Amino acid sequence: MCSTINLGTPFCLDRSVLNITSRCTLKCKLCVTGCPFYDVPPHYDLETCKKSIVRFFEIVDYVRWYELSGGEPFIHKQLPQIIEEVMQFKSKFDKLLIITNGTLMPSEELENVLVRHRDKLYFMISHYGDISVCADDLEDYFKERSIEVKVKKYYGDDQHFGGWVDYGECKNYNRSEDELNSVFSRCGATKMNGNLTTHNGKIHWCVPSAKNMTILKKIPDVESDYIDLFNDELSVAEQREKIRNLYQKKYISACKYCSGGFGNENAKRYPAAEQLW
């Protein structure tokens, strides 16, 4: 077990996210993952998720937080099997984090898995007020089963972190090197020691990088900005070196196209989860 990030031996990370779906029950105007705006939201099948999990833990000795994200993770009908796959590596992480928007309750099949692995699970409910129709029941559900849960309040006048920020249109802001360094250094992903996000086997530093480079292909493909878990030609040592190089960057390509609001205390805040309908 590693108490802090360590890119030597053992090879330890602070946090890593596996996106299993971009399907969602909500249509938020400022959705950072862009869920409402895909013609066909990415939704990764069980085998793709399993392959990502196995390859990740071949490379990484320990990660403090491993997260399954959406979209809304409870939409994925194979979530129980995905959790079971992650738990094959339970000695290699502190907690499996799952964030939900409080609109769905777990199925009976999922409940059995959650109860069996409750000591390693941590749920976070993003409570958006009236539209999070199951949030209160869901909080009780987890507490009754001794599953760790935290609720973040995103409605009313005292929203968590003041509300959401606008990541802005994906466009080239023509920033100087100093400006790019500043955007990267004050970014919330950087402050979290990297919010390493995996989409379809590719690990990016942050969600906007994964979304705009791997999924939407709105920005140029820069191989040094991600780790391709599905590249069989690279050894574990070579994949670790790519992660080390990512951590040494002063900025990534996505910083050229991002508003820079995430993690910036001075960025304008908006009410969370305003719906498009």
C-alpha cells in the first residue's frame, strides 16, 4: 500500500477514473462529459471495461481511489459484473468510488454485489434537488447497508464549491506558454495529482482531454497526452514511463481549448445541473 503518489517502485497513483458510459438520466447544460450532446453517447461493453481494468492494474501497483464514472453509472446493466472485475484487484486500491446523480436506485442484482463488497465501496451522491428524485432514499439505502456514502449538495444558495463552472466552447484560445502553464497549474485535475480518466482504453489527464481528443476528436491527437492501455506493443515499464512523462508536463494540449475554470476559485459559478429541457 502507498500512502502518497509514487512513480517509482512500487508504482502508485492517487486517483484514476474509468468511464463506463456517457448515457445519463439528466441533460445538464454544463455537463463536463458532454453527455447530452453526443449523437450516440459512448457506452462501453463489459469486455472493454474488463480489459481496461486488467491492463490498468498490470501497470499500477496501487491507487488510492479507483472510480467508475458516467454519465450515470447505474444505467449500465452490467455494473455488477464490472464491480466484480474491479474487486479482483481489491488489494491494489483503498476505495472504489462511484458517483451517482440520485435519479436511480440499485437493482437487486447490484445490491447483492454492493453488500458483498461494502468495505471497499464509497458512494458519492450529487444531489441536484428536485430532479435527484431518489437522492434521499439512496442515502438511506447505503446507510442501512453500512456502505460509505457522502452527499454533495448542488441546489439552493449554498451549493458545493459554489456550483458548476463553464468549460466553454472547445476552441483554440491562442494562449501563450506562460498562460498555458498557469491554466494547467491551477486546474482542479492538477490539484488532484491528475484526474486520470480512461475512455475506451485511453488514459487522459482530465475529462476534457479524454472527451475532446479521444471521443469527439475535436482537438489534434497527441500521443504523449494519453496512455493507450490496449497497445500490446508497449511493456509495463514503457507504459509506466508514459505515465511519468504525463506527470512531468507543464500543460497538455487540452489546455489550449479549455476555459480553465475547473478548480479556479475565481471562475464564475453557475447553478448546477440546469436542464436543457
